[in-house]
Amino acid sequence: MRVVQWRQRGQRTDTAQREAIGYLGEWYAYHWLCAHYPDSMDETSWVSTNRRKAFPGSSGDDGFGYDFRIGSGRRPTCSK
């Protein structure tokens, strides 16, 4: 049996933990968006730098101010 220690109140997460939490959140959001917008979502819709952990190709860009672009054309929906 594995024993897990819980963080004490006031302890902060380190950089690696924050990055992992951010990636997992985006990974979940990507799959949720794909399920709800199947005609508008594909791997190119994930535009943040976390995309490179899941897909080859573009390394992504965190400068957009959002993580996903849903749809295309003049007015795509953008989601953080």
C-alpha cells in the first residue's frame, strides 16, 4: 500500500507541479471541447504551448491569451 502525504496548509506547489496541473486541465478541456464541438475542433485548435506535449508539429504560443480556438473564419470562438 502506498502512503500519500498531503501538503500542509500554506505550502506552495513547485513549478513542475503547477505545469502538470495546467497541462492536465488543458488536456481535459481539449477532450471536452472535441466531444461537444466535433465539427469545429481538431489538434490545431489547441494553440497554447502545452499542445506540444500531446501533438507533434507546432510548439504553440502562450501569447494569444487563450488556449483553444474553436472554429475558423473571421470570428472563431476562443477559450481559456
